[in-house]
Amino acid sequence: MPAQKDRWFPSFPFLLFCAYFIPMLGSTSLLQELSPQEYFGGLQAGRASLAYFSPNVSPGAQPFLEQIENSVEALQDYGISVVKVNCPKEDVSRYCGKENALRKAYLFRGNMLIREFPTDALFDVNSIVANVLFALLFNEVKYVETLTDLQNIENALKGKSNMVFAYVPATGTAEHRAVMEVAFVYGTVHQFVLTTEATLLKDASSDEPDASSARLLFCHCQQATDVVQPCRKIPMEQDLTVLNIHRHLKLMGAPLVTEVAEDPEKVSTVHLQLGLPLVFILSQKETYEADRRTAEFLAWQLLGKAGVALLSRDLVDLNVLLRSNVALKTPDEGVPIKYLVLEDTDEVITLVEDKSKVEQIQEDEDEDEEDEDEKENDNQDVQDDQVVEAVSRDKKRELPLEQILTLTEETFHSAVLKAAQTVVLFYASWEAVSLVVLQTYLEVADHLKGVQGVLLSRVNCWDWPGVCTAENVTQFPTIKIYKKGEQPLMYNGMWGTEELTSFIMLSRVSCPLKLMTIDEAEGYLRGELPSELSSYHHTSVLGVFSTATSKAKEAFVEAGSILSGHVTMGMYFEDDALALSHKYAVSPPALLLARSRDRSVEGIALSKHSAQDIVQTIRYRLLDTFPEITVQNLPRYLQLRKPFLILFSDGDIGQLESKEMLKLAKGTPQQAFVPCWLNLKNTPVGRRVLKAYFATVPSLPVLVWVNLHAGGQVFKFPSEQSITQTNVLFWLEKLKAGLEIPSSTLSEEDWKPPLPAYDFLQMMDTTAPEFTLPTPYRHGDGDGQEQQQPEGSEEKATAREETPEEAGLKAEKVQSPGRDLRGTAPRLAGREKQAKRHSEL
């Protein structure tokens, strides 16, 4: 209904009623007195009339006639005429000839009798109007006596229409009349249900109702699409009057959340027009989906008490504090909007119910602001959480997400079956690491633009926790690759564009790839793969098996499923497999490693035939002999749990040192230690590592021995000696004999991320299907590790399984995830100050 009509409709609710029935009303409001012939001869098809048949002189009927006459005007508003039929003494017809008939009133529609009323049931105007309308609206108003009847009506309405359930202690009362009068107008929009059974009221209400008072509940059955999901019931807290019921239905029909893109001072909604406050949730694009869920949750809690609007900071220039996340507008003219900082939705509900809280909250905020300003001046620490800092810095950046398909609960399963390879990013729109990885994911989409058979998609677990739970996603972000008829493949590498792109492309090739002829096997070792994969693979692994090595072959296939996307693997097990393996001086079962860099092929005999042993062997063999350590590859070498011999340099190492260290690496017994080097120009964090080792950065290059996994002792190679294979081996013998003094000893404290991990299973609760909301933003256990932790770590984030809560009323009793407002955009930006507490690296 237009806003202009909203202003006058509540104050004069039946103007539309009267306007609708003006053509049908007579010109008089007095009780008509007709003879039987005149009455029955004047009945019109479709017109309702209430008739009382009485002799000319009937003193006992006088009180009833007075009430009938008083009800004439009220019934005329609904097109119902009221007639007193004077029966002649000689009339012996059905309505005039029997004494019992003269004690009744009759309701006709046209010439059809609808209902007979005993005159003692029509004792006043309220009872007359209520009972007459109740009889006429038998299709629009259902009367129920049992809980089964009520549940059957609910189930029939689910997904189709809403229900207005009214309890009155007795029919014919003022409350009964009010319900019938409203049903006369809204009966075609909502299904009205009436009862006088107090037991049904107890079953329908969440509290302990007073059976002596009439009650009305609006039941949102249209949103309950499942038969087992109950209709959400919102009680009307005011007395049952026509105006109050009309007002309640008006509020129930208003949009649950209003999206606002203008100055809130200019906003006018039905809630404000009906004298209720309007709550604004301040949002922005980066957190829109989470804020929308929070707003919807809050709107359900305040339904009938206040309106809720979602106000985008990106579209409206607000001259308020960035950390403000809630605004309150009252219907009182001249009262300015209050901008507040609240922690959860419970505070908003309290704010609406207790207006005195507004001033108290604002006073507390002013004090907090002064305290924060003082801390800001005293503390200039650099923020440790660089991911949150990056998100806060780039929060105005608009990401072109349209090139990545958005999946929902309805589209997920069909989408993963559509393309030959569907890549799905599971993330949370509020979470800092997710937002950074989302940017990387967009870069991957640019790299793979035009590649046939690859579909890049995303699922916001904040919106669709059911999908993420079903796919066993317990941490954000997570990337899985789905292929038809295969188990999904999860990515567990670094979140770089190059690494992720390579993983997606290499996973397109079967792992292992079954080769049918010896020419195909030889071509595979020469690097003959599809041209689009040429830039993504460096080393190929070929498993060679004879018919007698079926157990090793099965383990190799299982290893391929584990390493898919990380390495290209082929398998050859034809009759001439023995000849192929002998060419490279090994016997089946064996691995042939073809390195693309120097076109060499290395033969490795498989002594252990389990899948995990094969995976470990391949991973170790794929490591470089003398690698440059970077942030990206360090976890792979830490998994070996061996001492490190690291040559730190400020740029490329000299040709002599490189040659000598390579000789040392090749001559070292397998897995004794890890010879490597670190370029401070490529990996600046190495300078901080050296400071941790020696307090100050020594002159470079410097050769260091460190055993991170046993004792943590750090030894420095003598600077006066040249780095040669002979000198280093002699020095290592002295270390082994305990003749060298360590330069420092590292702390035994575990290496952990600067911030604890999140327990995402605890944070994702599935509530009612019509609104799924974020859980309170809280950290997981302190022992938890972030996903960036090396794979070899034994510490894992704790998790618990969550079962979906029942929808409807039960969902309201659960600690709902939408109660926390700290996931909103202002709070995300506000973490810049909060993160400064985490200064322990």
C-alpha cells in the first residue's frame, strides 16, 4: 500500500469497508419491519439478511429487538440487512406458525437459509455481529477443537499462505467480534482459525498464556516449505481490538528487512508510520551477506516491536564514527537518529524495549572513545595480523566476482556435475584470510580464462552452512576440485596464484595416467603431455610394475589419488615393463623420475609397497638436491624433520660456494640433513631469522647448522674458513663429536601462528531454513593451528560435529549465530586497533 495511505488507514480502519459496500447499503439505518410476503419477495441473490419473525405484540422479545436495532448500522457496514418480520396471527408457516421458531433469528443469503440463532445467543451488539459474520465466513474462518485439526490446517498452508490463529474464551464477545470484522477484510489473504479451547492456546504459544484472556498469533506458514518445519508464530501483545489486529497484520505483512540507500533521516517505513522505532544495521559490500543474515535474525526477534533496515555505507555518506554499527530512529518528530556501537543483538532488543538504555550506551561509548584515543597515543605498535590489515586497507576495493559462479544450496549439486572439472572455493565473507584468498582466486580465474572444461565457483559458508557441513568443510578457506564419478580433491598447498593455478591444471590429468605401450611410456618420460600443461609440471613420475607386483601397483594407484594436482604420475604394467625398467638399471616395482630441467631419468627401486611409503618416497625425491629455501617451500623441507645446513646470502651465492655445496649435497648420505641456501633479497624474513640466531646479522655469506627438531642448537661455520666440501665435512664431524660450542639455543616453545585458530564447526550452526545466521565471532582453542601450519605438525584445530537445530520456535531458543554484531563491516575495520594486542611473534 502506498505510504500516503499508510498515514490515515490505521486511524480510520474501516473506511475501505464502508467504501466497498456503499453500493449495497440501504438509505436507512433503522430496523426494517416487513410482512412475510414483503420480506421473502424482496430477497436478492447473494445478499445476506438477518431476520427475526415475531407477532405484532410480543412483550418478551422487546429486549432482543432493542439489541437487533442497535446492530443494524454495524451489520450494514458489511452489506447485511436486518429485518423484523411481523407475523400475522393466522400465519402458520414454518417461521411464523411455531412458538419455538419465534425464539430464533434466521440468517439468509438470498433465499437460502444459512444459520438459525437462538435469541439468547444474540444478547448484545457484539454477539450479534460476531455470530453473524462467523456464520457467513465459514470458509474464511475455521473453528478447531483439537490439536490435530490445528496441525492439519498448518500443514496444508505451509509454503502457500499464512495463518491468523485466535483464541477467545467464549464466542459472542467483543474480542470475537473484532476477529470476525478483521477476517471479513483479510480472510482472502490469510487463513483465519478460531478456537475457544484453552489447551490449543498452550500448544500454540511458547509461554504460559492466560486462558481468561483472548490471544491472537500470526503464523508465518508461507515460509515453512517443509512439512516437519513448524510455522513461526508471532503473538500480538495488545488487546484484541479491530485497530490493534489490523495494525498487527500490517506489521506482519511488511518486508522483514528494508534495504536503504539514502539518508536515514529521510527514510519512512510502515513501522515508523505505526508508531514503532526503526533499527538500522550499518553495512558495506565486503560484509553484506553476513550483515543481511544478522539483520534478518534481529528482525524476527523484533517483529511487531520495531522495524529493521540494512543501511549500506558504500551508498550513503554518513558523517558518523566508522565503528558505529547500529542506528536507532524513533517515530517521534524532531528526535535525531542515535548511532551506537553494540556487541550483539541482545543489546539491540534491550535498546528497543528500554529507551533509557540509549543515553546510557552513548555515555559509555564516549568514555571508551576517550580511553582508546589515549591508548592510541601511547601505543604505536605495528599491527601483527597482516592479513586483517590488508583486508582493512583494501576494503573499498570492489572485486569482479561476476566471473566466478556463486553456488547455493539449490545449485551446488547440479553445478559440480555440469563441467568436467568444477573448482569450488568454500569461504566466509567476514573472515580475513578468506577475503585475501578470494582475491587470489580471482587472479587464478584470469589465468584460466578460456580453458575448456574448468568451472571456477564459490560457496559462502556464511550463507550456506548446510552445503559446507555436507562437504565436510571445517576450516576457511578450503578449495576442492570435483570430477564426475570421482571423490573430490582438496587443495592443501600455499595460497599463491601460481601454486593454485598449477594444482588445478595438473589435476586435470589422470593420476596416475595409465600408459599402454612402451612408446607412450618413453614419450611420457620425455615430457610429452598436453601443451597447456607444459608450463605447470617439472618432474614426472613413472611407476613400472610387472604382473607379479600387483600389491605395489595398487598402492601406487592410491598414492596417485593423494598426490593428484601436485605431480604428474604415470603407470606402466605391460609385458615389456621388465625391459623398460632394466634400461634404467632397476627392477619392478620401481619408480622412474624424469626431471624436465636436465632431461635426466632416475631409477628408484620400491622396497616398501604401502601407499604412504610411496607418497613419502616421491615427495622426498621431488625435493631439490640443494634448494633455495623460501616461505612457500619451507614446510615441505620441515616435514623431513632433519637438521638444516643453511647458507645465508645477500643475493645469489658465488659460483665456487654453489659448486662446493652441491658436491656436499650429492655426497651426503640419504636424509642425513638438508643442505640448502636462503637469499635475503628474495626472502627478507631471513634477516629476522639471523637476528633470532645471533642477535645481530653477521657478515654474509654465512653457513649455519640448526636442528629445529632436537635441542634447537645453532652452530656457525667459522668465517675465517672457505666454504668447501672438505672444510664443511670436517666441521660437521667436530659438531657430531661435541667439540663445537653453539652460537645460540632456540626456545623449546612450539612454532605457532601469532593468532589462535578458529573452531569453525562451533561457529557454524544451522538454524531455521528461512534464515541462517553467523555465530558469535570467537577464537578457538589456543592449541589450534592455522591452515598455513606445516603438514607435519601434530597439532590440529579442535572441532565438534553440529546437528541442525529444528526450525521455527526451537531455533529461537538456541544461541543463534546472528546475535553477534562484530561481523559487520565497521567491526571488521575496527580490528586494526584490536589486533595490536597480538604483538608476540
